Amino acid sequence: MRGNDLVFIVMDSCRFDSYQRARTPNMDRLGAGEQRFAYATWTAPSHYTFLMGMVPHTSPKGVFASEVYKQDFGRWVDRLGIEGLSFATFVPELSLAKVLQDNGYRTEARVSLPVLNPYTAINRFFDEYKLMSDHNDFAGMVEEIEFDDDQPSFHFLNLGETHYPYMLDGSDMPHISGVHGVFKRMDDSLGAEHADKFFDQAQMTMLHEQQIRTVEYVDGVLGGLIDKAPADTHFIVVGDHGECFGEGGYFGHGPIMHEKVLQVPFVEGRKP
């Protein structure tokens, strides 16, 4: 039996309350959004977790971690309509893309952050894997995506719109090394005699409001992808980690241990 098409969308750096405050009529069409928790505080490890077949967790109490993992892997039966998927299905590769390939899927990824570029190990088991030339090109991804009536497909999308500088040109902000992903242009600052200037709270508040607007932009583009997708396509929309906008004296994510960096949105459901 043909499995359901799968679209897995990651709004990079999107914290839960940014999603919560945004107007998201298209995400609402898919299902009720909820706050969940990221397994990591920056892009690369979170995406490796997703491609293991896991999603942001609910942090349940009174249960063993192994039970949470088992239930997470078992949910793929409902999402894809393929009987018998379980944790054992994912062993030994622990790869969602590999499992889907084995079940006849075409697997495609389009990413925005250079830390996820095609030369990294995250590219395994994808028939097509592309780093977009524009940091903010969800619309271009939607235009490129094609669905096949005869073969189910898996589309894994990493969106840069919700990542700093949140679709702003950044010209009126202090310079931050590697703002479009760790390691990009970081050598530019080696040997510099001064550190990047930290944002003041007014700038942080402005940036938080801008992230909320980028969620609304993403939701508008998502409407076109929902319309384009076949019936019964299963959508998952998540944040890979959150972002601090001044809480506790922090800005951003990564080597930061703060609840806002772990609180992320989670929405899933079939095409209405």
C-alpha cells in the first residue's frame, strides 16, 4: 500500500511564544499547536534528532525515557499509513530517510542553514539534498517541490526566515559572527581586537517582534504548499530550538541553557 506523502518543516530558531503570538491560519488548518521541548539548543544536533525519526518531546514525568522513544517511533504508523513501523524498523541506521526509502519513498531535503550543508553526514539517504542559495527562500522551496501520483515523497525543509536576522538586512544591527549558521564567515573575526557589541533590550524586543512576523510570513507561504500537496499528505511543523531575547541576560541560542531556548512549537496533521 502506498504511504502518505510527508512534509517535515523546521522553523529554525522559532521559540514557542513567537509561534503562539503569531497569526497562523494555515498551521491551524493542520492541527492544534502545542508547546514542546527541543532535544538540543542549536540547529545541527536538533536536525540530526529529527532525522532519527524523533520530534520535540513533551517532557513527561513518571515514565522511563525508553518508553517515550518507543512511542515516538510508533507514531509513524499513524502518520504514514504504513503498518508495522516501530523502533526496530529504524535500527541500525536510526534514519527516517532510510526507512522511507525502504518503503518506496523519494526523499528530498532543502535547507537554509550552512551548518546543514550537503557535505555533512545529515545528507545520508536523501535522493536530493540542496542548500538554498538564499537564506530566506521558503517560497522557492515550495515552487521547486513536486509530488508524484505514483510514488510517495518525503520533503524535509529547514527554513531560515525565523532565524536571525529574521528577514531583516541587518545593516542597522551590531555585527555578529556566523549569524547565518555557526562556522559561516567566523574566520572574518579571528584576530579582531574587539568583541561583537551586545544588543540592548530595545533591540532585543524589536527582534522578537520581528520573529513573530516571520512566523506569519512562513504561515502564508505554507498555505500554497498545503494546496499543492496531495490528499492525505501529513505535515509536521516544528521549531528546532528556541531563542533568547534578553531573558536572563542572553540573546540567541546554542551555548545557552535557558528554558526559552528549549521551548518550541509543534504542529502536525493531514492536509485538510
